[in-house]
Amino acid sequence: MSSAMRAIEHDVKDVSLAPQGKKRIEWAEREMPVLRLIRERFGAEQPLKGVRLVACAHITTETANLARALQAGGADSLLIASNPLSTQDDVAASLVSDCGIPVFAIKGETTETFRRHVRTALDFEPDIIIDDGSDVVATLIKEQPDRAKKIIGSTEETTTGIVRLEAMLKAGVLGFPSIAVNNAQTKHLFDNRYGTGQSTLDGIIRATNILLAGRTLVVIGYGWCGKGLALRARGMGANVVVTEIDPIKAVDRRGCINRRYFRDRHRQPSRDRRRALRQNERRRDRRQQRSLRSGTESGCVARVVWRANPRQAFRRRI
């Protein structure tokens, strides 16, 4: 680590974790080809040269690659954590040590520490704010309204943050434009439907250590997150039940309900039908036994392939 990097103001758990964080950041970059292309373009064009930028976000490998792209574009950035439970300490250390980006984030930090980091971010005097929950913007307008005049704009990626911004707008105190990233269709598609759909199931499996195949999973609400969750659960073999009060979404949800499950489980066959099914099984078993005996007596090699139901074994002569 260079002497210049040692002088960078930061508040992370342990800078010595940087080597591990660097490996994880580079690994994540391999799965972010679009951002990698943007970073290369920013490196050549320098569209953010001279811009001071504060990002309040989850300090993870993905955010680290975003910070590297902004740095390549010439931005002078500072990062703070929006959620103390999601902070990855090794990633924060790598951003400080390897990239020279000031980071104020510690996994499990207290509310008081978070508020101190927000004030540190505002003392950075940013031109642009990337916010998560509108904590930085709300603190800016409440405690330092004079500095709000020099803000070029901000972005907000959560529903809660947008609600807070709309309240500020109605109150007439929001004096700069803010992009509601949460309302973007691509955000709903990639983040909510696919990202949340997978991460929710991942959390359930990690917490319960259960096998989803054969389980009945109820999804309450068929919005973007509900769609992703139902799709992933069905793909893992669960019997998915969706509840929805919106009539249009209720029609759309029928595509994710395992109709076969309802037909087989809730529509039991009649007594005569069950008797006929048992008789068919016995006949099939007798035919298979005769076929196997005839193959053995004639000197042929009988190859038996077992399916999920042992009664469905069949033979192929070689």
C-alpha cells in the first residue's frame, strides 16, 4: 500500500483484509460485462472529471465495481454503507487500499456510527448523491439546507426512498432533480424478478436447510418479486400457490401454479377409477415379469432401467 493510500481518510474494520476483497471484486467483475464496458468507455472519455460524488449503498463486490467505474470516469467518490448488515469488510478494505476510494462502512455498525458516516459524506460536499433509502438526501435538507443548492442531482433505488423524496417534493424542500431508479423497468426485471426471486429462496434454504421439492410454497402477492419467487420455487420442484387481490395479476399468476398438483391432489379419482388403476398396475407387473423370464430363458441379456417408480421398469434386449 502506497503512502498516498495510507493518507486516505476511511473507517473500515481492517485494511489488512484488502487482498481477499480484491479477489472477490475481480471475480464479481467477470459477471458484470456491461459495467466493464462502461468502465472502459469512462476511462477514455472521462465524463465525470472533477465531479464529487457520494454513494450510500450496500458495500458489496457489485457496488465496488460500480465505484471503480465511476473512478475511471474521473469522479472523486466517497462511499458509505446504507445497510450495516450487508457490508463486506474485505471489499471495503480493498476499495481503500487498492483503489484509493474513501470508504466509511463497518459490518454491524451502530446507528450512531451510521449517522456519523452520513455527516462525513455531507462534509465531502458532493455534487451528485447516489442514495439508498434517501438517508443522505434527507439529512442534507434537514441539517444543511444551504449545501443542497449546489447539488446537481441524486439517484434513489428503493421504494422507501422514493416515498421520502415525494414527501420532500410536496413540501417544497427538494431543490434538485432525483432519478427514481426503483421505477426503471430494467430494475424490476433484473433486480426484483430475478435477483430477489433467487436470493429469497437462498435465504429460506440457508435458514431452514429444507428440501423444496414436494413442498407447498405460498406466495402472497404476484408483483415483480412474487413472480420471481414463484418461478424459482416451481423450478426447484415446489408446489406453488399464489394469492393475489389484483384481478389482472390473478389471471397472470395462473401460469405459475402447478395445475397438475391441484388436479392430482385435490381431485381424487372415484372408487371405480382407483380399482381400475390397481388392476392395470397388476397386469403391467405380470407382463413385465413374463418378459423378464422369457429373456433370461432364451439366453438374452436383460437390461433393466429403473425410473422414479420401480413398477415402471422396462427391459431392452441387447
